Amino acid sequence: QVQLVESGGGLVQPGGSLRLSCAASGSFFTFDYVRWYRQPPGEQRELVAVIYSGGHTNYADSVKGRFTISRDMAKNTAYLQMDRMKPEDTAVYYCNAQIRFQEYWGQGTHVTVSS
């Protein structure tokens, strides 16, 4: 089976940066797609970024220009690079990936942006 393990969350000051990782267990060659979602406290889950099998990416307007989604196929890992972070980015972040026709979710990682 495949498991997605997230890491990289924590506390960061406004204007700072964090990089979230989503590492998949098992042996495979590619993610069919990877999505990053976030759920701010007391709010609904929202889609942040997606990278498709061909490498095309899309971002929520709220993070466009500040966040970058990427993949490292050799490491079976997806990333969300978050720069120039704002307090509004505070949330639990989840990765969601389709691998070999099956969908998987990470356990979530907390991100807090505060001075």
C-alpha cells in the first residue's frame, strides 16, 4: 500500500518561508496528480495548489506568486514551497495524490504564521 507522510509545518513569522513535503511510500515512477489543500481554523477546506501529470500547475488566487508546488520523482515526494507568508496562511495543510489510479491523503501538518 501507499502512505503519504507530510512534514515541514511549524511556526513562521509573517514574511517568512516554509517548505512542506509529502513523501509517498512504496515504489512507483510518478504521481498522477498532487494537490495541496488547507483548512484554516473554523473554516472549510480549500484547494491551494495542484500539479498534474504533465507538470502543469494551478494555484488559488490567495497564494499565487507566493507558493510553488513541485515534485521530485526520484524521491517519491511532492513539495509546497511557501514564501512571503501571511497570517491568513495559518491552517492545517493536507496533501492529496493520485498514484496508480488510487487516491491518498496525508495526515495533515500545522502551519502557523504569527509574530
